[in-house]
Amino acid sequence: MPAAPTRSLQVITGVAAMRTAVRALQQRGETVGFVPTMGALHVGHLSLVDAAAAECDRVVASIFVNPTQFGPSEDFTKYPRPLERDLELLRERGCDLVFVPEAAEMYPQGYGTSIDVGPVAVPWEGAARPGHFAGVATVVLKLFECVPADRAYFGRKDYQQTLVVRRMAADLNLPIDVRVCPIVRDADGLALSSRNVYLSPDERRRALALSQSLRLAEEIISRGERDALVVRERMLALIAAVGGVAVEYVAIVRDGTVDEAPEIDGPVTIAVAARVGTTRLIDNVQIG
Ligand code: PAF
């Protein structure tokens, strides 16, 4: 349920003004929850605002389409930027402040620093999207500097991203508590993503193969299957039968890691990445 909007939404674009605003709230003894986003908000993002509102006195969101996490052939220029609608959704949801920085201030002339979080960023999404996690870690660290909140909220749909951010926060002793919230799905099972708007009706139907394959994996594991190869083959067969979905990977990993689990003998996360037409989608499920 959306939080009752009792306060107005303040939009801040400058880094110094943003930092000052958060510190002023904290000096008054208020806790601050932070929801970093790239905009094109959907109910998944708004569930993060709700989680922050439930745990913190104030909620700050950010909207910044971060250029450094997109590869040269990815969708940076066409990524949706419905700013006015996003601000309205945040306002309705009871968000207090929104940081909408300028690219020129986030990446000043001569910018050269980049964060490498090590092995957790290497396989799966890291292999499919070279440089992506360096871009994510760098911008998240910068956003944490601009919005020095008490807690930050990320969605579990970006499973590996949550591991990258947690690794960075631990390794760099960042004074922020990283919270991970459940995936939000449409009624038919499609995981919400800002990129779903790219899908034609036919592609959207085919895209359901991702969540269906994850449900199948859950079912066969709950019936006793322990061989990850068998689970992966069954998932791939389901996706192939739907057609029009080009799988990039099916990762069956020990939960909380990126390490493959050949035997399903403890909690695992199964993550899938695929292209439907030109749209790249990811989804995952935690089992056990
Ligand atoms: O998950 C996202 O939307 C982005 O990767 C993030 C965390 C806002 C960094 O740009």
C-alpha cells in the first residue's frame, strides 16, 4: 500500500545541496532511507520507497540514468526518461526528497576514478555486460556520498547488483545499511522492469518464459531434483518451447554468492538472462 502522502516532494539537483539536506534531517534526529533509481519508475521501485518509509523517518530517492553502466551497444540513449511522471509517482508515494543530479556534476571533466569490487562482479551479468558493474559500483558509491543516508534499498531482481553493492559497502566500510527487497511481478509473473516498455505484445508473452522457467525449477527442486544440470536443461527446454527467447545464461548459484552449485544441497538462487527481440531481460528466484 502506498504511504499516505503527508509531505511535499523536494527536488534537488546539486550535490552540495543534497548532502546538506540529508545531514540537516539527521541532525534533527531523523533517520533517512535512500532509494537509488534510474527513473522510469514502476511498482517495484515504489515498493522500495514503501520499504524505506516503513523503516526510516524520511525517504530520499534519486533519478539518474548512469551512462557508465551502459555498454556502447546498449540502450543508454533510448532508456525511458519520464521525469515529470516519476516525480508525480514519488510525490504520491510520500517520498520526501528526490536527487536528480546533472551528468556534468556526477562526472566532472577529466573524470577517471572507477570502483572494481573484484570476483563478485566477474561472472554472469559481469561477463555479459563488460564494465557494467564498475559503472554501477562507482555511481552507487558516488550517490551514497551525495545522499549520506542511514539505509539504502535495492530490488532483488538485480541479484548480482545487490551482491556487488553489499561487497563494496563491506569492503569500503561504508556507513550505510544495504537492504534488499523482494522482486515485484505483474499478475502473470513477469518481473517488473523499466525495460518491459520496449516489449511488443507478442514479445511480452514470450518474455513470460523467464518467470515460468524459474517456477518450473522451483517445482522440480521441491519434488527432489538435486542435479543443477537437470534443472538447467528443463528450464532451457521450457524456454525453447516458447520460442523467440535467446537465453544468455541460466545461473544456479549458492544463494548470496555467484558460485555455481552443481548439487542443490542448500539454498540457491537461480538467475536467468535472455533477449526477447532486442530487449534484454533478467529474472531470478531464491530457493531453499
Ligand atoms: O538498479 C538501478 O536502477 C541502477 O543500477 C542503480 C542502482 C540506480 C545505479 O545506477
